[in-house]
Amino acid sequence: MSDQIKTVDQFFVAMNRYDVKGMADLLAEDVVAWEVAEAEPLRGRNAFAQSYTELFTGYPDCRCEILEKHDAGDDVIYEVRWTGTNTGVFKGVAATGKPVELRIAYFFKFDGDRIARITEYYDLATLLVQQGQLEL
């Protein structure tokens, strides 16, 4: 198992423990983290930590189950099953009380032993439908 895979495994262990500091400690100081469904990427550890603090407030029971992992040297790709219940305010929107289940693809790029870039792909429409915020 590569060092990069071990690091990303640690990232998801910390996520499932709601350990924002543990996640952020694995990142480069100037990390770029982009959920492609969002207009702009997050830049820097502090912005990343704030974003995940908000996520854990909005979805305090969220969990990631690793489904696949692929090692490509300085890059690794993970597919996860993400679940949670929106019981808290998230991004300024009141809680819906509804459960959510998404498949998310994460692309991690490394600079040395730190995660330098995270790109995250998921279907925002699926999330909004499950929360009752969009009808298709």
C-alpha cells in the first residue's frame, strides 16, 4: 500500500470521527479543495477546516464508506458512499431533517507527503431531491 493511499485512508478515518483538525493536518498549507458543484474552490487549510466544520454541523451523523481506491503515483482516486441526515443549518439553509445518500468521487493530488489538491465530484441534483429542495 502506497504512502498516498495510507494518507487518504487516514483522511477518511478522521472524517468519520468528525476530526476537522486531523483532516486538515494531512493537507498542504495552501491546499486547493474544490467541490465541483460549488462555484469556487476552497483555498488553504483554514478555509477547508471551516467548510468541514459547517458540514459536520449540518450533517452531524454523516459517514463515508470507501467503495474503491486507485493509486496513480502522486494522485489517488477514491469512490465513497456518503450518508447523512440534514439536522442542522448548512450553508445558511435550515435543516430539512431528511437523510441523504450520495456517491462521491474524490481526486487527491499530492505534493510530497501532503495532500495539495482535492477535487470532489457528486450529483448536486440528487442531493437536493433527497432533501426535498428540488423536484425533478
